[in-house]
Amino acid sequence: MFDYTLKNAVIVTAGKKLFAGGLGIAGERIVPPKTSGIFDLESRSFVYPGLINSHDHLQGNYLPRVGPPPGGFYLTWLPWDNDLKASATFIERSRLSRENLYHLSAYKNLFSGVVTVNDHFPQALNRDILPALPIRAILSYSLAHEASSYDLKWGDGIKEEHQKAAANGWPFITHLAEGFDKESMEAVDTLERLGVLDRYCLLVHCIGFSDGDIKKAAAAGASVSWCAASNMLMFNVTCKIRKFLKAGINVAIGTDSSATGSYNLFEEMRYDRELFRGLYGEELPAKTIFEMVTVNAARAFKMQDCTGALEEGKLADILVLKGNRDDPYENLLAAEMKDIELLIRAGKPVYGEFRFLELLGGKLPGGYSRITVAGRPMFVLGDPAGLYLEVRKKAGFKKILDFLPFEPEA
């Protein structure tokens, strides 16, 4: 059982003003600071809730990206899927096992401060793999691929999957309006006709939403996962994000897979801000983006009672970053992989600088390994270096994956 206090921490969490103080951890939960087991952060670091990636393809993270011909775009996701499966990226990726790919994806997220991630795929494919990952992959959800005649027919059907969500208090997740054909443009009407457009819905992409669709989604209390970098590569457009925000829709951020999207959540947050500036000539506040990857995402997954904020009684999901900027939100938006000092999942340190080893008993415990990031020795749960070497062996050359911030030692 973990029992310690992070002292002199600069705490950044939704709904509270920035404050300096302590954060107590007992077992999996945040508790009042204690006077024993203290680790002093010396007020030099910012402490955030562990980040939440609202949409990723944990079987699909590999590089390089695959998209339309230069200057082109897709009308729906289906021709992209055909291009992907005919690509050199897919052929090379297919040499890896499903377990290889899922663990690569977990580290892609871990190395960008993500503690919780949602997988694109149905439980029938991932339920035996997700619990073994070094970060938390959401297990409680129902899923339809999308509302079209050419979707992948995941689950038991839209109405049935939505009923599961409502009965269990889960999110009902589906791609929606990911394109501009007739069916995509009528997707909101389809959900409305089936009686499933409500607060349980987490709708992914939504690039084909009309102004009327936005009003309907807002009135229903649905959440949206915004995957801007992927949208722009595939379709040369993203959702009407400013109108979504003005309508009061709960928006979270997803990376989608690295085959189309940003290579990690740090990069996605920066991309989203730059895109918003380019589209609208105004700033998307850094605080708003912070909320999209913490409290908003927790709300979308019906997890707001246990994560998304640094509050007593909630899971101790914690990201400690170097304080490179005075403003804590700008600091998060400027963060790179090398800026992570410590990452904690439910009280358990899963990645961090060696100075935090005393939280694990003072030495590298079993199940952990050492890597070097930006010249610093780091401990990490699992063996990403061994995984990286295995990927290179199966690929047949020295494969570089930009979401892994280290070079494995032989």
C-alpha cells in the first residue's frame, strides 16, 4: 500500500484556484497531507491530474502516417481504411503481435502524461489485454462503430449497446459524422430516431455536424471527442469546434491513432490550439484545453467521481511536470515528453525520475525497468526498451517511433 505526501507542490486542478501545498496519497486515493512519508517538490514543479486521452486506436499506433494523396481528402473513413491496409506502414505493423501494439500504444500515452485512455476497439478484441497495460485503459463502455450501413457492426447494435450503457451508467461511444456522404450527414437524425441521443453518448469526430446537429447534441447532453489532427489529415476539415464550445457541449480531446493523428497527447493539444487560432483568428485558452484532457474527459466517461481532478477521495492519478512557464496552463501546453518528472496511476508511481524511487522503497522494484530520457535516468513500469528492441527485430531495421522518447540500450 502506498502512503506518502508530495510536499510544496503547485497544485493545478479544475474548479479550484492555483495553490501551493501538499497532496497526500494513501493506497489508491488522495487524502489530506500527512507529516510522514514526505517528498518535497520545493515548489518548482506543477502537479496536474493525470491526463485522459478520450480516443486512441491501441492496436493502430505505428508510423509513418497514412493519408490521402497530396492535396486530396476522403469523403468517409472507409477509403482511408482501404489505403491503410494497402500501405507499407500496415504491412510492417502486421509483423508485430497484438500485445506488442497495445503495449506500444500504452507507452505512447504514458510518455505524454496520460494515465487513462479509451481504446477504439470493442471489448471482444481488447478485454484480455487492457488490464496488463502500465496505464489505465477504460473497460466499462458500450460501443457501436458508427451510425451507417457500412460501419463495422461492432457490438449488438446501436439500440442494444445504448441500453447497456444506460443500465450500467457507462458511456455509449460511437464515431459519428466522420465524413460528408449522405449517411454521415444524417447520423444525428439516425441516433435521434432510434431514441439514443442523450447524456450517455460520447460522439467521436462529428466533422459533418450541421448547426442543427450541434444544437441537438447540446440539448441532449452528449459529449464529443475532438481529434483535430486526424480530421485535418484525412478530411482537410475538423468539427465546428468553436460552435460546439459556445453551445456548451462537453468536449474532450483524443489523439486518434498515430497512423493519422498526432503522435501523442502533448502534440495534439498544441496542434488543436494552433488550428483554432488559424481557423478563427482567436485564442483557445490553455485552461480550456487543460479541462478537455482532465475533467471534461472524466465526465464524458462517467468517471468524474473518481478521476479528472485532484480532490480528496478521488484516485491519485497525478502528473508532475517541470515548471518551465509561470502560468500552469501554458506550462502544460508547452510540455514535451522530456518535461515529465513523475506519473502516478491510482497512487502507484508508474514513471519518474530516479529521485522519486524512494516512493517505491528506494530501489528499482520487480516489474520496473530503467531508461534514459534527455540524459536523465528514469524508472518505468514494464520494459519499453525491450519492447522497442523487439519491434526493431520484427521490422528488420532500426525503427524510430517518435512517441518513444529514448534509445534502448542493448
